Amino acid sequence: MTGHKPTLRAALLAGVATLCIGGTAHAQESAEERIARLEAALAELQGQLADLKASTAASVQQVRSTQQATTVSLANGRPTIASGDGQFTASFRGVLQLDAAYYDQDSAGPLATDFRRGSFGDATENDHARDLSDGANFRRVRLGIEGKAFGDFEYNFLYDFGGSGVEEGGKISAAWLQYNGLGWAKLRVGAFPPVTSLEDAASNASSLFAERASIAETVRGLAGGDGRTGVALLTAGERWTASAAITGNLIGTSTYDEQVGFVGRATFVPYKRENTLIHWGVNANLILSPAANGPDVPGGAPTPIRLRDRPELRVDGVRLIDTGNIDADGLTALGLEFGAQHKNLYLQAEYFTIELERRASTLEDPRFSGWYVQGGWILTGQSRRYNANGGFDGPRVEKPFNLKTGDWGVWELGVRYSTIDLNWGDYRAGALGAIQGGEQDILSIGLNWYLNNAVTLQAAYRNVSVDRLSPGGSAFGTIAATPALGAQVGQDLNIYSFRTQYAF
């Protein structure tokens, strides 16, 4: 509309000038002639004004129609639909991760002489531990939709068709609704993975290695993890984040009494410059009330808690460390986080301590611990991105791989050392109350190639060392399958893996 004002003003001035000039040139005209000429000039001006109003109205209507029009975009291969006023959006998300692995270990022998074992009481894992399966596995095949509605609400629906073989078939990974209208915080309700640690704060599509460090993954599974029902409050400032969630069971898990857990985390960036930052954080993962494995009878049903994990890869799903079920009233896991970034260099480390409170027992409460440190060097000069969750995501690819232009995307070298100790008490002597869960140490070296912002290739080598003693008895299912007390059931091996990923 403002663009038409000079035109209207010019037309009126021209009309007045015409009247004045006409009045001088025809000073000798009669009154009737002057009135007729003025009326004609006025009629012409009125016609111009009507045309101008019609043009202006059409322009305004065009602007309004443009503002209200629904838009469709395809940024980095992600389809997004948005209303013109921005009140409604819908983005389609997808992740495909195909992992292939070769397990380099000693040849398998019979159970009677080859003592390598997996989880307690699992005959299948006992067999696989002696001959881990080479091959491929779709770690994640996820499809979903996320966005916002009515401005103040966000939503996310995500289904996962992948997992760890038959053990983790199709499942709901996320299904939540979030209200952002509080201003100072966001309220989320549904099924979602609350952020349990610094390692968990990074997107699973841009992590340094295919799997999280074993101790971080073990803690994540206590009261967090994909598809965990709960309610959470999230808030953040320019240099800090804080979150708290009350959680229940995983979707699809049915127990007599549902588990009640708590996940809390706070982070702070004390130092930040253009190409440098330092991250500190603390986290707490609690099982306030474990799920019961039987009806609530006098004396209480057992409420077992179990800690176990794989060797940081899931092509073969065997767990080489395992505490077995511990009847407990609750669990407390506390973590300390550190992260730093300078240009194309990145470092992060975490330490965790886990303590269980035994139920109806005079035995000492067991405590476990673990830590990891990992670093990345982006050979092509880019930087990892510090995200809104207080974690480090992968780099942005500004020049995608293209043979015609000579661009090679982004290359990153990663190194990690992790350790988790699930032994407790005088476990070597098999003392009363001792736990022979095992200690697992892993050195990982990886090379990541980000061809573009959707396609990533990851190659990695892992050196795995598991020190674990047999508790004797029938811990591995039967007496015949259980090595004698104190026998070494751990092993050393190498793992070579390759991941092909497409994520949008």
C-alpha cells in the first residue's frame, strides 16, 4: 500500500495544477463554462482514484493469500509442510542404519573346555559367545513425523523397524506431545528417551561411533532409553540446560508393578568463544521403585535389577558382561560430564557410579562404576555442532561429495577408550554377596565420512577385553554349562565394523 501513495499524491497535484492553469487561460470564460470544465476534471480524478483503490485492494489480497499459503520444502532431503502463519508444521523423519561386522576371536570349542560365556542363564548366548556371528544387521530403520500445532504445541511420532535382531523387533521409539507456552520451560508427556548423559545428548545419527560407550549405554537403560513412558520438564538458557523426568516402563513391557524412575540432568558452558567452548554437566538416573516380577504378596515380590551390555556393537546381540538379577529396592546412578571443542578438535569424557539398595537383605549394597574418554579430529577442518540438548552433533557438510567438482564432503577421525566394572565384593573368591558381572575395556578407532548431510559411512576397529569369573553352580543355565567357581569366562577379541547410514 505505501508504494501507491506517491502516485495518488502526484495525481491530485496534477489535477490542481490543471485547474489553476485552466483558470488563468480561460479567465474570460463564462461561469457556466468554468463549472462544466471543473466537473469534467473532477470526474477524471475520481476515475483515477477508483482505479488506484482497486489496484491497492488487489495487491493487499495477493499479500494475504501469499502469507496464508501452505509451503512445502525439502531441505537436506527432509520433506516439511508448513502453514503460511507458521502455526502448523509437519516434518517427515527417517533413519536407516545398516551395520556389518567381522568378529576376530579364537575358534570355538565345546562347552566343557571352552569357558567363554554370555548372559547368565542363556544357552543361546553361551553358544554365541564362543562364536560371535559375523554379518549385517539393520540397527535402526525409523520412520516418523514431527512438528508443531497451534504454535505452542510440539509433537513427535517415530517407529523403529530395526533393533538388535529378533530381540528388538519393530517398536515405538517416540510418541510424545510437548507444550511450549509456559515460556520458561517446556512440558513433555508420552513415550520418549529423556537425555541421560552427555553421550546420550548427541543425535544417534551423528554420534562419533556406531554405539554409545558401554557405561553410558548401561546407565541409559536404567530409567531412560527409546520408548520410555514419562513426563518431563525441560528448560534452558544461553549457556545452560536443565531437565527432569519421571519415567515408567518401556512401551511394550508389561510387569506386575510398573517401574518408577527419575532422570535429571544439568549442563553449563563456562567458556565460549567463536571456535572454542567448554562443557560441564551432571546427571542422575534413579530407579525409585523397581518393577516386580510377581504379584504383591505378603513379604513383597522380588524386584530384580539387572546390569549388562554388549561390546559396543549389535550385529551379534550377546552381552559379555552381566550382573544377573539383583533383588533391590532401588538404584542410584550419578554421572559427571566434561566436553571441550576447539575448531576441528573435540573431546568428551564421563564418569559414572552406580549403587543398588538390596531388598530384604543384610548383605552390603553393591556398587559399580565406569568411565570413557573420546575425541574427534575433523580432517577437513569443520567443527562438530554443540546442540540445544547440551551435546555434540556431527559437522554440517557445506560442500557435499561430488566427483565433478572435486568436493569430498567431511572426514573425521575418532578415538575412544571405555571401561565398565560390574564386579563387586570379593568376587574372585566367590564370597557371599559378591557379584561376578565382569569388567569390560574397549579401545575404539574409527573413521567417519559424511558425504552430505544425509549420507554417512563409518568404519571402526574395536579391541575388546573382558575379565569375568564364573560364580559356579548353575549360573549359566545348567551345572554342565557352568564352569567351576573362579574360572575365566571372559575373552579378548577384535571387532571390525562398517555402517551405512541415510538420515533425514
